[in-house]
Amino acid sequence: MAMPLSKVNNSYLYHPPAHDEIQLLHKAIILPLALVIVERNRRELERKARTLRSIFTRAADIMIAKMKTDLTTNTQQLLQKSITLCMYKNTAEQISYCYNCRGFEDQIAYSHAYIRNEINKCISTYSAEIFTK
């Protein structure tokens, strides 16, 4: 049985993403990169013998667990909204990602400096949550 044309040509499907959907895309780009950095720093802490090593590794473990939970939630929200994201191009100046939001396709490009800044903000936010509780 054929699908009605009203479903095929639904104009809602081809609108650009809303602000909250763009925030989901942004989080889907920054959060995995921040997670990799925190995991790498945690491994380095394990190797080095320092006085407060156990406190810092425990803090890193808490951050990693929270980041993984948030990443899973973010991915589920993207899937529910029919949004896909993939890396398109990585040059010396910037990283480009392409996304498909319910049939609307576009690209996002971030400079490496902007991504570094956003990763630092992300990690700072997660560490602040730990130490303010």
C-alpha cells in the first residue's frame, strides 16, 4: 500500500533544526571530545604517583560517568528527533560536520580554537558540579 502524499511532502520535515536541536548537535560534537580528554587525563593520573592522586582519579571517574550518561541521553534525543550527525572534513583551520534533521541537510564548521574553548568550558562545568555538591 502506498504512503499518502501528505506524509511524503510534509513541509514540517524539511525545516531547519530549532534552537534546542542545534544545542543537541553542539553537545553531540563537544561532549565526546571532552570525554576522551578526561579519560586520557585520568590514565595519566594513574601513572603518576602524587599525593592527591586518589582524589583526582575519583573526581575523574565521577565526571566520566556523568559525561557518559549525558552522552547517551543526548544521542537518544537526537534519534527521537530523527537527527543524524557525522564528521565531514577536518582541515588545519576547522572541523566540519554534516547533519540531517528530518530531511533537511546542512553543515556546521567549527575552528579548532573554538572547539578547544568549548571543551574547556564543558570540562569546567562537569568539574564544578562535582565540587559544589
